Amino acid sequence: MSSSHAKVLFTDTSLSVLYGNDYELVKDGELTTITLEHASTHSWGGIFFFVDRHQGANDIENNRFKETYGEFAPKLKLTTFDDSFIKQLNLAGQYEFGSNSKGFSQDNYMIGLGADLNVPIAGMKYASASLYHVFNDNTDDDQQITLTYGWEKNNFVVDGYVDYSFNNDDLKNQLHINPQIKYNLQPLLGIDNRLEVGMEYSYWKNKYGSDTTQNVPSALVKFHF
């Protein structure tokens, strides 16, 4: 599609700070995370990406755990439907990348089909479902189902995702449920940009394909540009 016909329908960029102290497979369970996030929809499809910078507690040698992790997920509109539960079908892709201070790194590539959904719930802003084949860098390939959603009413916001990874010969199937529950302070403070405070909750069964299950809330502040 030429640039003269491509239109930006929605765009949002935000910066978040999270803190939690009960994470699994992290020293002392403590992590502070700074997240840069962008989401936009276009006449041709959409883009979502984020970059996390994690910082943990010092170890016995006074070395602090650090990790950078990100995802870039474009989608290309294939077709749309009127008055249907499925609003739009997409060709969906995703690139996962990361490295940490322990020497681990990864570059994973995903390709699949996705659907934007029309969920008849008051306040529902968006919902989607995608099925990917994942070309993993460090383990066998597998498949992943991803659900995303966003709801807002009276300045209360609930959004997040559900990932289910399966069919990996090296690892256990993983279920990661990650909602954010927030309140938008913008009207109360009379400021020009959205400022949300609240919490993120992470339930991760078989984290990283291990026998470990994570249940952890984190305090959250998110500023939208």
C-alpha cells in the first residue's frame, strides 16, 4: 500500500516503572523494570513493541542482575468482516530478543495467523487471538497461542495478555497470564497526558519451561506520551 493511502488509525507510546519482590528464578525475588511500549493500528494492519530493562538485587559478589528483553510484533491485515465476532484476520509475526548479565541471550522468530475480535462487553477497547509457530534460538521449536485484551471504564483500566506455549520437546508447556489493573489519574490531576497507577500480576506456570510456577504482583506507574 502506498504511503499516500496508508493511514494511522491509533497510536500510543508509554513508559512504565514496575517493582516486585517475589519473582521466581531471580535472586531474592526482586526486580525493578522500566518498559518502553508502543502500539499503533494502521489501515494496513498494526505494530506492537516493547523493551524491558530488568534490574535485580546484588549477589554475594555485589554484582547486580541486569537483563534487556523486547518484542516486536507487526501484523498485516488480510481481510475484514462486518457485524461478526471476528473483525479482522491478520498475518502475524513477532521477534523476541534478549540478553542478561549471566551471559544468556536469545533471538526467537514467530509467524502465524491472528484475529482482531469484537467482544460485546461495555468498555472493551480491543481483543485479539493469535496462533504462532515459534522458531526458538536455544531450544526446539514450539507453538504459542496469544490472547490480548484491553478494557476501560470510569478511568479504570484492565489490560494484558495470556501466552500458552506448547509442543516443545525440551521444555514443559508454559502458561503466562499477565494482567495490569490501573487507574488513570489524568482527569483528577488536570494534566495533558495519561498517568496510570496500579499493579501488574504475573502468573507463570512452568516458567521458562521448568517446574517452577510464579505468582507475583508488582507496583506499576505508567506515563503515556
